[in-house]
Amino acid sequence: MQQRLMFTIVSACSGWQLYEGDQGRLWFASRSDAMETADLMATSLHENHGIPTAVVMDMAGCESVMLNCHG
């Protein structure tokens, strides 16, 4: 079984950092832009390459929340 690729959104200073796996990829000023981009990336990888993906919101010291899951 293929491991799920996680897209994680983390609050960062005055914006939001999007991680693909453990690599910081993109920075956004708004949380909604980060969430939309993460979902588009996760959906595309799953639909085009069959990779299981998930979008997760880091809750700063609390448990993370899964926003979306593909595959």
C-alpha cells in the first residue's frame, strides 16, 4: 500500500506556510488561499497519478485537523 502524501497548512508569522510532506513549499497571506491551493494540489496528484493524499491544518500545539482526504 502506498503511503499517503500529506499537505500541511501551518500558521507562520503573518501568513500561512504550505508543506508537501516535510518540505515547506509555498507561503500565503490568507488561510483560504493556502487551503484552496493545498486541496488543488492534493486532488491533482490523486486524480492524475493515483497517489493517496490528505490536506491537514496544524492547530499550533493541539492535534492536527484533517480537512480533505483523497484515495
